[in-house]
Amino acid sequence: MTDATLPAPPARTQFAALAPGLALAALVAAAGYGLRLAPGLGSFSPMILALGLGVVVRVALGPLPNLRPGVVFAMRRVLRVAIVLLGLQLTVGQVAEVGAGGVAVIAASLGATFLATVALGRLLGVDARLAQLIAAGTSICGASAVLAANTAVRGRDEDVAYAVACVTVFGSIAMFAYPHLASPFGLDAHAYGLWSGASIHEIAQVVAAAFQQGPDAGEFGVVAKLARVMMLAPVVAALGFYMARSGDGAARAPFPWFVLGFVALVALNSVVTLPAAPKTFAIEATPALLAVALAAMGLETDLAKLREKGLRPLLLGLASFLFIASFSLALVKLAT
């Protein structure tokens, strides 16, 4: 009997191979949620904490080849399910609430930041794939965008970990700095909310920063941020097409078809009133699944290789953050 005619391994065997690694990733993700209860860590996303804990576990235990199938499954399949489910948090109506001017500010800031980050990465000598991941995380929605973009970019695990670290550090700085800048820059609640939603990295960071200027600023900031998240699909799709068409002899990345699932759920959520219970469950499950995926990413990250990348990518992350903050602020001042 040839390999081509061998039967596929039974589902029970596949599950047995995946279960240990999946269980470890889920355990690390759960620990990330628990760590948020520690003093001073409540403002951090459990996804970020799960990534950090995953790296710590990898350093402590070393490579775990027997667990790798489940860990890789979490990094890829679980991640894609989570990104698709993210569509249930968005509707086309939310974009309409931002208005044409607000959408223009968000889209222009996103596009300019992505292109500027990639160009500056080239000047700094940062690996192109890492620069693209930092660009995606800064311009769209932090760690979620880094993970989604990597399905097209196909960067190394260390690239993903470094990019997530960059957007976490500078998004956290923005979260604490922005509330002190609203008055000096002469921003009212609407303008400040738009600036926060258009430029701060993570949704949780936008919530923390925007609501410090009152409920009107907070609510508009969240809506603006969700409109920005909706642009994740076209950006990842464009990256997929670009990577599929470009090639220097390396394997070409496939088009990330899961983004169509994301778009389909956004469309469904926009035209159909979904039952509250399953929708709430799916929305609450999304960050948990992303935490499992990031925990797996940490478990696959070699800290020695991460250190080898040096400070240039960190400098790129800083420059990207300053660019989106200043560029979007200028557009907000012009539009309001």
C-alpha cells in the first residue's frame, strides 16, 4: 500500500496529538486572565499577558516537541476562528455613526501610517515582514491585527512577539498620555473621541483613554475604534494578494480566506437581529480565543532569537506610534 492510499488517521488519534498542546495554551491563557487581578495589571489585555506568560513558560521548559502540534493548531486555526467571530462586534451602522468625515480621518490615518511604517522600516533595515506586522498593529487594532496580518505575511514567531510587544508598549503610553493632551490641543469630547479611536492601538486602551474625558468622548471613541477595526479585512486581504503575487523563490503565502468569514459576520450582524445569548457568548469567547492563540505564540517564541533583532524594530514601533498620533490629530483638527 502506497502513502497515497493510506487512510487518514482517525479523528481520535488527531485529537490525542493536539490535546496536550491545546491544553497548555488554554492554561496559559487562563493564567493571563488571572494575572489581570494582580495590582497594577488590570489595565493590560489578557491577550498580552497570555503572550508574556507563554514566553516565560517557553524559557522555563524549553522546546516541547510533543506539545507542538496542539500549540501550532492554536496559533493558526483557533486564531482564525477568533478573527471571524470578531465580525459579530461590528455593524455597518457603526461606521455610519462616525460620519463621512470621521471615516475619512480613520482611513487616511490607517493608510498613511501603514505605508510610512513600512517605508521607514526599510530605511532602518528592519526585516520587511516584521515591519509589516508593526505597521498592521499600529495602524489597525494592536495585537489582533498583528495576528491577523501574519496569516498573510507569514512572519516568524519572534516577529509576531516583537510586533505585539511594540504595539502594547506604545498603546499603553497613549492610554495614559492622551487624557492629559485633550485640553492643551483644544479638543472637545467629539474630537478627542475621534482622535483616540483613530490612533490608539487596542480597543481596551481606547476605552481606558477616551472615557477619562467623559461618556460622550468615550462612546464616540469606541465607535470610531470599531470603524477602524472593520478595516482589518481589506488590509489583510490586500496583504494576502500582495504576498501571493510577490515572491523571490520562497513559498508564496496563500490568500487569507478567513477574512471573508469576518466580512460575512459583519454583514449578517448588520442586517439581522441575532439572538442575544449566542451572540453574547461569541463576543465574550473572541478575546478568550485570541488569548489562547497568543499564549501559543509565546510558547513558540525563542527569546534568544527575539533579542537578536535588536532595538531597531522598537524604534520603528515608536516612530509609527508618533506618526499615527500626530497625523490623525492634524486630520481631526482639520475636520472638526
